[in-house]
Amino acid sequence: MLAANFGFYTYFQEHNKPTKTNMPPLFEMDTPDGYQFYLNMGAIKNAEAVYYKKRNEYFLNNFENPDYNSHWKTRNLLPHLKNIKHAVMVVGGWYDAEDLYGTFKTYQAIEKQNPGIENIFVVGPWAHGGWAGSSGASLGDVSFGQKTAPFYQETMEAKFFKHHLINNKLPLNLPEATLFNTGTNQWRQFDTYPPKNVKTKSLYFHPNGKLNFEVPVADNSYDEFLSDPAHPVPYSAKINDGVVRTYMVEDQRFASQRPDVLSFQTEALTEELTLAGSSMAKLKVAVTGTDADWIVKIIDVYPNDAPSDPKKPEIVYGGYQQMVRSEIIRGKYRNNPEKPEPFIPNEITDVSLELQDVLHTFKKGHRIMVQIQSSCFPWADRNPQTFINIFEAKESDYQKAFHRLYHNSESASFISVGILE
């Protein structure tokens, strides 16, 4: 996470003694345009060599430990979430750009390693910390129709603390999981998480940008695009210092217009369809280089006659492509995060990528879109597309490469999704 980490560690410094003033930043960005700033930086090693210069050990740790080794394993909290005796409430936001993974994996680890304890799960339509720092009524262009944060605080958080810390005779009556269903803008309660009544189905990619639940029958069918590290796909249409807190619901029309982004979509839905739980992308790919990033985005496409919002007249909601979920994998770690391995040029290769959980309803008349790309800059640093320790790569190591996504009868690419029935 180039922009988020780079900017964060600028101010994340160690104090040798108590102080009432913040330490000055280690450096200043010379342009408010984050995309251009990180592109001008060049090879990622310049982040350390030119800017941090070993003045922040936390940032330096990334460079010294590129693989999932003992350094990172000892910092994994999940195995230690055991022998818990007290009640727990795990709270997170669907749009937590900093640590969405932690929300679900923390709940799951506590549930698995502490059978029988009270472990309540709440997920709302919030960014990082949004349940405490905002009304939660909207994020970016997307409205949720209610002040979700005060509702959670009053009907869940306060009741939980009053019951367990003040008087356990006070009623609690909270279900195992309370989740905000985006798309319909409703809170829903479940006895288990993931919900029991979820059926797994596969959304297949097809020629001509089609997406449906039918297995492809075409022969030797694929889409191809040129991935150029000198012109990476921006992860947001907004220009700022590189950290866009609303990007997880942002309109993706800026990306679908690029030749290095593949877009597939269903026909307009004839009835509502709700995705629940995690999704797994199973891609059949081939590259002309020896490494590649793969980004998969699930998108809710509004109908062309979607009405405007009087409070936001400048936003065109007709055809709006709202991102629902996205995830990235650095291709050399496709089989093992501890042991990177190169792609064999032009050889069809399996790449599996778990997309983190959602509870989102695609309404009647909407379409499901999936976008595939190989960069999302500067949310993620650029992949040189050559098999190398990227933190040591020179600018000359960054090479153009052609990437293929196969969608035929013998090499089918698809996304396995959970559908709430």
C-alpha cells in the first residue's frame, strides 16, 4: 500500500522522551498530485534511498522483509487470540481501507479458538474508524439513507457495555452478527457468520465482455491488454496526496474507459441478487513477463435511468459503476507468500485471489460488473513485471508486458461468489 504507508510513516516517529509537540515530518511532498508524485519517485527503492534514508525502521522493515517471513509471522496477532474468557464485540466497516482483513479474520480467529464464548460481530458501511468518527450516513457519492454510526452506538455498543460493565441484568439481546446490507441500506441480523443460507455459485467470464453463471463454450478465447509500468492505472479518479478514503465506493467509469482494464458485465438483473461472505477469483492467465499484479473488482452498475440526488446534483448516477469490493495479489506470491516464484512467459497459469467479505444487494435493473487489471496506482506500488526483489529494482527493470485472461471451455476464468437466499 504505497501511498498509505509512505505518508503514514512520515509522521510515525519514535520519541525518546515525553513531549507536548509533534516531531516535524521527515520530508514534504512537492506536489499535491499523489499519482504524479509517486510516478516521479521512480523505482520503489527511491522511497527509502531518497526520502526515508533509514530514519524510520518501520518503513525500512518493508524493504528488508519483502516476503512473508519470520519478521511478519511474529507480528501476526491471529494465533494469539485464544484463551479468551470475557465477552467480545468485534466491530468493523465494509470500507475500511486500512484493515478490512483484520475485521473478519479477528472475528473468525476468536470464534474458532474460543468455542462457547460470547463473540458478537458488527459491520457497518464505514471507513476506518467510521463508527466513531462520523455520522455514517454516506461515504463519497454513496448515501446509506440513515445515520448508521449513532444507531450502532445507541442500540449495540452502549447496550453491550452497560450489560457487561454496569449491570448484567440489563437486557442485551444482540444477535451473533449485525451487518449493514449495502445496496438496500438495511441492517440485518444473523445467528451465524457467514450466514447459513448462502449458496455458492460461479460467475464466468465470456468473450465480448459478457459475465454470467454459464460455463463458457468458446475455444481458445481470451482477452489481452498491455500493462505499462510507466502508465499505471490510477486507483481513483480523485487527485490528492494519494490517499483517497472514499475509493472503495467510487465510480469506476474512469477505469473502464482504459485499454488496460478488462470489463465484464451481466445483463440487467430481473430480480435482486445479494452477495454475502467472501468471493474467490479463479483466473487463468498468461503473461509475457515473469511477474504481474492482478486486481479484481466487483462493481454494481446502476441503470441508465437512475435518478439524481438533489443533494448532489453534480453526480450522474445513470450508469454509475459503484465499486463493491476489490483485491490485489502480487503474482509471484500466487502459490505461497513465503516463496515467490516467476511466471513462465506465455504459459497459462492459475491465479487465485480471495476477495474480502461483502453483504451487498444488486437491485433489479442493475448489472454486476467485474474488472480485471494489473495496476492500481499509487494505492499499490508498481510491479516491474520482471521477477526481482522489487525493493531492489532499478528503473530499467520496469518493463511493459502483455497480459491475457482466458475464458474458454478448457481454460475458464470465474469468480466463486456466495449468494444469500
